[in-house]
Amino acid sequence: MEDHISRLSDEVLALIAYQVLESDSGMASVLCRVSRKFYRLAIPNLYQRTSLTPFKLERLYIDTGPHTETMKIDMCSYTRNLTIGGKRQEKWNWGHLQDLLVAIKQLKDLHWTYWGEPIPLSILDTLKQQRPDLALHIEELYIGHKDSEQPRQLYTGGQIVALGCQSPASIQHQLDLEVQSPFFGCQNVHSIKVNINYDDLATKRKLKDLARSCLNLETFHIRVLQEDGTIAYHRPDPYVPLDFGVEARDKLPPVRELIYESRWNGGGGQWVGQRGFIPCSFFNWTRIQHLELRGVMMWRFMRSIQGQISHLETLKVENFCWYEDCIEASQVLNEFLSDIQGLVTLELINPTDFIWKHVLMQQGKSLEHFSYFPPRKCSSPFGQVNTDELSARDLPEFASACPNISSMTLQLMIGSDLPYDYLFALAQFPNLESLRLYTRFDDLTSFDSEHRCLLESDRSTVTYIATYLRDNKLGKPLSTIEIVLGEWAKNEPAGEYSYGYASIYSHERPDIIFTCYFDAKKRVVLEDDSWSVTDPAWEGYLDREGLSDVPGRTYPAGLSTRLGAGEEADRIFAKADAMKDEDDDGSLFGDDYILQS
């Protein structure tokens, strides 16, 4: 093996190593054992991204064996992206960490995700003095939340005050303030990503002041509590302002990426309505390239910033209005999009009930990734607006106006049969390579007595759809097709759906993702994640034992019989190919066929 590999150039082997590590970083150690040459070329890629915990750090300094020393040397030589993590109860040796940060010569990005105690000022001073160009990223910071699962510790005046699992709210609040304090004014901070409880006013003001003080801030994420995959819009105290205490003189540095989620549901009266969002005057939009807005009253925030942004590369809007506001919110969204140019990625999930077609088409050749669909019941049970999907008549004009779309996510409505005109129109996007379709069915009662939903039948339907798209595709071939037929959570306890449904009916499906690829002969290769379904309520749909006496519903109807006939024809023609060089007057269909003829 060593001899064969040594014949290949370093450029070829380096490319192989890069592709292996990109696809599966867990294969790095295996690759390094293949040959010395592979080891030499793979090590720089292997150590470019490294994560450290207190346990790993102590191993580097306590274990003096040759393997550990080599690992330490490689880390110091090649690491460019370092993540500092660990559980809250774990304790760092700050002196060792400081020495290591100084020793890593090529370090460019430091991701800080450890919040068991505040970062020492000595480490920040070291970064400021010896690594002024290093980008420090504050991530996975949860502030303002009650912590009832893990013990926390409070560091005050150099003394540790141990707390039990049931931490008093005042102590929890003080700790959340302390972990933010060391970063104030740190010009190494380039990104802040937090999950915040809006009911804690002091931590919101602290976060606002922290963001203001970091003049090199480029990324600012304000995420909120999630319940069952969606924002928890109910609020315990409806009279706590949500404006982060922003005053007229407060101004955020001009960030490039902003994710802003709000829990405000419109309640709390006029007083909260006036302070329901961070004032638009706080934001500096001069450098903004990536904007994400989530929350059922976000359409009001969008209205307040209309006309201030003219160029974006990425815009994602999700569940930003209630049903009763959808008409006014639709107007706001369409007018906002009318001012935007240069979008590369546009994602609209349950935004409003309609969108102007010319607003989408004006993006032209810049648009490459497009998603437009309503929320799924499994991930957003509070979604009430039914997004009007793009029609089969709209898609050709859209494909002509935005020919560079390479990935797309849309809703597919299925009636008594497949919408062939819609599928055909999707296949006409010349550069489309990745497609995801979320389906909805409008004939739920027409076949309940004769058919039911079954996994195997759905696999046949998905295979047929993928084949149809493949055969009609214009331009670049599709590399991946993902189809989700069901809307319901795979592992929700039966009879306890939080959105009010007490049982699973025969026309309901779990949100299994069917993924289609194509092999070298362009045949459909189908995979699904039905293995992850553990709720026994879906046993009837999975029918792993094949015990169902009710046939499964396919689209089109009778598809299983047609596919079986197709497979039989394939076998017959394969036999014909094998016999074409033989002089045989016998029938391909057997002697019985000759006698019947």
C-alpha cells in the first residue's frame, strides 16, 4: 500500500485527504494510519479545527508520552479554529490554557462556549496584546433562564459560592451578569450568539451594553426559548418591556449578520406595544448582509426598518404574523422585499398568505437558494397562516427570471393524483440540483375506507416522483431530492399532541424524510429516516411485520402494480440482451406463451 501511494503526487493526496475530512471528520485517524505520506498531508487539515475541554487540556500537560507531545506540537502548529467548551461543573486550569493560546501561532478564530465561570481577564488581556487580529466568538450563552438541571457556581471576589440545582432566581441572575462582564470593551469579540429569557430586564440591558461596547462586532444572534421546535410565545409577565432598555443614544456597531427572534405575542396592552421590540434606531444597517427575523409580531419590526436596507445576501423570515394580521403583514413584507436587491438566499416560512410574484422575480440572476412553504404541524403547531403556494403557471416565469437557483424548498399539493404540471415546471429550472418538497393532501376522506397510509406505499410514491423529475429535468441533473409526506412529529406520545389532536388517523403520516439520489446508471436510490420513529402509535403506518389487511394508498393509484410490471419488463429485456447473440427461436416469455399464441 505504501509503495502505491508514494507514486501519487502530494497535490493528489492532499486533495483526497481534504475531501475525506470534509465528508467525515471521524475518518481522520484512519486516514493518518494509511501511510506516512498521508499522515504528513492530512495532519494540517486534521488540526485546523480543534475543540478543547478541561479534561483534554489536562491530558496535554499531564501525559508526557511521545504521542501526547506530538499531538500538542501539531495543535500548536496547525490549529486555526479553536473551540473552548466543557460542562459547567468542569473546571479549567486557566494558566495552562493561557500558555496554549500563546503557543498556537496560526490561531484565527476562538469560539467560547464554556459558561461555568467567567473568563479570566488575564486571558482577554493576552488576546488583546498578543493576538489583536484574533476573532473571539461568544456562543451558546444562555442568560436569564432558570437553571433546574445542572448545579451552578457563583464567583464573587475570588471566592466560590456553590449552588444546588434549585438556584434562587437572584443568584442565577447575578451569575448571568458576571459571565458577561469580562467581555465588555473587548475588541477581539466579533460575534455574540445568545439565547435569552425576555422576562429578565437586567440581563437584557447588560447584553445590550455588551454588544455596544464591542466595536468589531460582526455577528449578533438574539434567540429565544424554544418549545417543541417553535418559539414559546406565551409570556409569564405581560408587562415586562422587550426593548432591552435601549435609549436614544444607544447604537449597535454595524454588524453583517443579525438574527432577531421575539416572544412578544401582541399582548400586554399599548404600553408593551410601544416597547415590544428593540427600537430600529439601535441598529446600524450600513453593512448588513444576513438578516433573519422570527416571531408572530415581527411584521411590525419589519415595517419600522422599511427603506433602511437596500441590499442583502440572505433573508429568512419565519412565522412573523398572526392570521388576523396577515393582510397588513403581506403588504409590509412585499414592500420590504421590493426595496431589496442582490439576494442570494431567500427563505420564507409561513410569512403571509400571499406574495407578489414580481417581488421574487426582481432578484434575477443573483438568487441561488429559495424556500417558500408553510410551517409543518410537527415543528410549528401555532402556525395559522396558510401560505399560498406558487402555482404551476408561476414557475416557468420564475425559472426564466431567476435561472441560477440551485436549491429550492417548496410545498407540493397532492389531490386525487399527482400535480404533473407542477412537477414538470419544477424540472425546468436549468441549474436546480437540490430540491425539497413538503407535501399536503387535499383528499383525506376519499380513500379512508379502502386505503390507508403505509410506509412502503409512500416509498413507491416518492420513487415515482423522483423518476418523473429526473426524466423531465432540463439543464443540470438533480443530485438530491428530499420529499416529506407527513406533518406529524415522529416521536410525539400518542393521544398527547400539544396542538389538540387526540389520536392518529389513517390518513396521517409522521414527518419522515425520504431522500433520493441517483446512481451511475441514473437509477433512483431511496433512503428514509423511518428508523428514527419510536412512537408505537405509528406502528400501523410502518407495518414492519406486513400485517395490514388494508392496502396502502399510492400516487398515482395502483402504482405498486405498475412498478411490479415495470420490474418484470426489466427482467425480460435483460434476458433479451443476454440472449441476443444466441440463435434461439424460443420465446422470451416461456413455452406457455408460444402454445397460447
